Amino acid sequence: MPGCSHCVDDGHVSGDHVFRRVLWAALLVNGAMFGIEIVASFIGDSVSLQADALDFLADSANYAISLFVVGMAISARARATLVKGATMAVFGCWVIGSAIYRAVTGSAPDAGVMGGIAFLALTANVAVAALLYRFRQGDSNMRSIWLCSRNDAVGNVAVILAAAGVFASSSRWPDLIVAAVIAGLNISAAVHVIRLARGELADARGHGDVQRPAVDASAG
């Protein structure tokens, strides 16, 4: 009814249901890929694979948080986005620190392991990105999910290129450089979604916190 801040029409309820199913699929894929990549990063002695594995772990946590706040008020979703943004920033800083450490103490990684696992991860991330594409223009919570998925696919391509560089040069530097690039992408995305979330919180305080639907079932 007009003026009812807690009413959601059938289309929005349906949209939330679809969004939840997509998030569950993304959560399962990312959780599985974290396990595969973290093991492969030790076998292949690769910092960029480790970075990508931690990215999968962070994304799994982000999807779980997003599942929890679907359908809640905009302020709740924005606060969840702040947590996710902080997590992405911490992850990026950790990877940069790890890359610096390995630059001093590490050896050249296994290019075959890097390339094979990165290609598997790229396939998984492209599938997740395709599922999330229709939700890329939503609130800060939804945009943070899309940015994570997009950055993951870009990172996988970079790891494949790093594997080629390691194979050609027998050097650890392509691996370390790509790890730093992945970290930089996450820090940049973290800054972007934190700004969006802060803007939404300010808007909620100024206009009243409304439990608006997270998604529109008609989104293309």
C-alpha cells in the first residue's frame, strides 16, 4: 500500500528468491575453488595462485554475508558492504606483503600448475560472473559482489599470463607481479564499494531507513 515501508511486491519477492539462488551457487563454486587453489598454490609454489585462492575465500565470505542481508533495510545491506570492503582491502594488503616476502626468499614457481589451475579458476569465475551479470546495477551490496566476480576473472587471466612468463623466463617475478596486480584490483574495488556504502548510509539517515527490495525480478 502507499507509504508502507515494509511492503514488497510479488515481483521483488521473486527477484530476491532468484538472487538468493545465484548467491548460493556462487558460494559453493567459490568455496570449492578456494580448496583447490590453496592446495595448488603450495604444490606449485605460486604467490599469485595463493592470492587467487584467498580471493575465492574472501568471496565465499562475501556471498554468505550477502545471503544473510538479502531483503533487509538498505542500511543493513550497506553496513554489510562496509565489512566486505574492509575484508577486500585487508586481503589486498596481505597479498602485497606476501609478494614482498617471496621476492626476497622465494624461488620460481611451477608454470604448469599455475596455468592449469588458473584456467580452471577462470572457467569457474566466468560462470559465476554470467550468473551475477544481471544484478550488477543494484545497491552497493550487489555491486560489490559483481566487482568481486569481475576482478576474479581478470585475475585468472593475469595468472595464466604469469604462468607463461614464468615458463619463458624461469623467474619468479611474473608470479609476484601478478599477485601484486590482483591485490591492487581488490584494494581499488574495496575503496569503490566502501564509498558507495557510505553514501547509502548517509542517504538512509537523511530520508529514513526503508526496507527496500534488493533486486527487481524484471532486471535484465
